[in-house]
Amino acid sequence: MKAVATTIKTTMRITEFCGRYGGEEFLIILPQTDIKGAFIGAERVRTNIENTLFPDIGPDFKITVSIGLSEYKMEKDIDDVIAHADEALYRAKKGGRNRVEFAQ
């Protein structure tokens, strides 16, 4: 988990925030970033994690992540935004994993 958090942190811009949100989930806040920019950032995170090696576990051991995105708008409730991102996350997992999906 620490290696994943470090990879996310080194991928993010200084204005962005990441925190653990549940067991194996992270919540990343991308202020002043539209959904297209968030997709680019999420793909960068996904790729960097996929390319991270874990030599303590095994010489070729790698992990992948599924990412769900949702965009906050002023009229939306933050709990709804997070719920929509969670729905997109599960759609990414159902769609084959190691993917980024947008909230509908």
C-alpha cells in the first residue's frame, strides 16, 4: 500500500490531494481540473502504478488499479460525487480492471 501511495504522490501536481478512503481505495482531489484533465491524470497514475515493480515480493511482481472519476459541480452534493466515482470504479472493475471510467 505504501508503494502505491508513493507512486500516486509522485504523479500528482502540488495542488492535488490524495488520501486513503477505505481499505484499498484512495480518493484524489484535483482542484480546477475538468473531467478530461482528470482522465489524463488518472491514466498517468494507472500507468505509473502498473509499471511499478515490487522486488521484495518477486522480481516481476506488478499490480494494476481500476479508477472511477466523477466531476464536482457547484449544485452537486459531495456525497453524490463520491458515490458516482465509486459506481464508475466498479464499472472499471467489471470492464476488465486496470482501466479508468467516468461517472455517468
